[in-house]
Amino acid sequence: MKVLVTGGAGFIGSHLVDRLMETGNQVRVIDNLASGSLSNLERWMGHPGFEFTEGNLLERDGSMDAVEGCSQVFHLAANPEVQANKAGPEEHFRQNIEATYSLLEAVAERGGVELLVFASTSTVYGEATVLPTPEGYGPTKPISMYGASKLACEALISAYASMYGFKAVIYRLANVVGPRSNHGVIWDFVGKLRDNPGELEVLGDGTQSKSYLYIDDCVDGFLKGEESVEQVAVFNIGSVDRTSVLKIADIVKEEAGQPEAMIRLTGGVDGGRGWKGDVKLMQLDTASLHRLGWAPRYSSEEAVRLTARAVSKQRR
């Protein structure tokens, strides 16, 4: 089958491309390379079953060409930054909401797409009072622009799927980590220790505790949920536990070869958050996907350690 992966040169997207190519699919990638890298796709360049286009979904012609002839779309293209000082409201609106709208218009006009899979986020739940948080939790009240933009995309996808007759699967992801990641807490910690081996700055008060999902488990989940969808389905994907930012700091210190580095807490904002919009506690209820036969192989701490090891080598 011919599959389109938007954002396929990015961290999650490129691992998904690997799996799709390894299982015999024809894969087309469109990516503007703002956060992705062609090096992530190097092994497939020149392969007869692979196409790459450097393009922006905001350009309507590019979206139309991208979906042409594809029966499945994995929509991963987005601005991935949660922190407000790294991406503002307009950037999230354009790169997440407007780009999704453009893609959906192309899917509706071209026809032929049977299934659209969307990478959403746990941040759509905001400060959930139920942990682990099930898909039916509500009302959803995002506290970051990133979370708000992803929730808007979910609504658009649900409406377009119903109006234009294709199926859609929405995945609300925990913090996905692994090789090729180029942002997030582990990436930041490794970089800070490289620049200052004697001290590791930790944003917030250190009590933040969240679920971390290894990339292989994430891709497995992506390919499992689509098997049962009737029209529009929403699934959480995350580990079965969570870990604290201080534990992550300890793991990164060990894997970076700086176990004696001192930890310096900044104290954070709004009750110890690392930044405005930072959800302090997050763990997803993944029972819906478990019932389909999926389960993560790695705990949060195992996922963090594997990633810290890979990123430490990557950033040397």
C-alpha cells in the first residue's frame, strides 16, 4: 500500500518510516525539515519504494500532491515544542492547526485516503484530576498553546472523517523518547552537562512526574490501533508508570559519565512547574490499546535510560 507520512524526517516520523518500509509498504514523506533531518531517512534514499519531498503542508498544492495516490496518511508534521519561549501561539496555529486543515482539505478533495492516523498528545487533557487518565476524561482543558493546538486538530480530523467518509485514529501520546530525538528534557540535560559537567540545572521544583514511552513501543501502538477503527477512534499511548524529573536527572548524569554533577533546581513557576504550561503530573490509562493486544516493553525509567545513552553518544 502507498502511505504518506507527514513530518517523516522527524524523530517519531522517521522511526515509523523505517517500520513501514521494512514491512513492504510504499512510503512517501513530506517534511519542511524545520525540526527533522534527512540523515534520519538516509537508508531509504534511492529505494524504489520511497519518495521524499521537502515541502510545507501550508502550501495547498503541496498537500494535494502529497496525498495523491495514497490510501493511508500518518500525520505527524507539527511544531513539537511545548515551552512557550521556544514556540509562540502563531507558530502553533500555523504549523499545527492550519497545516492540518490544509492536509484535510487535500484528503477531502483528492479522495482515495481510507485511513488518517494523527499524532496528538497527552497535553490535551491539561491538569487531569484522574491518574492514569482515560480517553474519556473531560472536559479537556489544555494549559499550553501546544496542547490547545493539538486538541483543535483532533476536532477537525473527527469532523472531516465524518463528513468525507474516511476513517481516523487519534493517538494521545505520552512523552516519546529514543534515538534521533532532538528536543525534550533528556536532550536538554545531556546538552547542559556537556556545557557544564559539574552542575545540572533542573527547571521547576523537581516534583514533576510523567510517563515516558520508548519509540519502538510508540510505533507498535501506531500500527495496532488502526486494526479496529470503525470511523473515528482515540487511543492513549504511554508506559504503565511514570518517573520524576529528578530521577531522569540522575539517569542522565550516569549515562553522560558525570555521576558527581550537582543538581540545581530553579524552583520553577506556578507551583514548581518547569515553565508556563508545564503539566506537573501525567500518566495515561492505556487499557483501550491493551485490549487490542498492545503493551509497552519498556518502563518509563528504562525508556529514559536507553534514550540518555543514545543521546549522550549523539551529542558528543
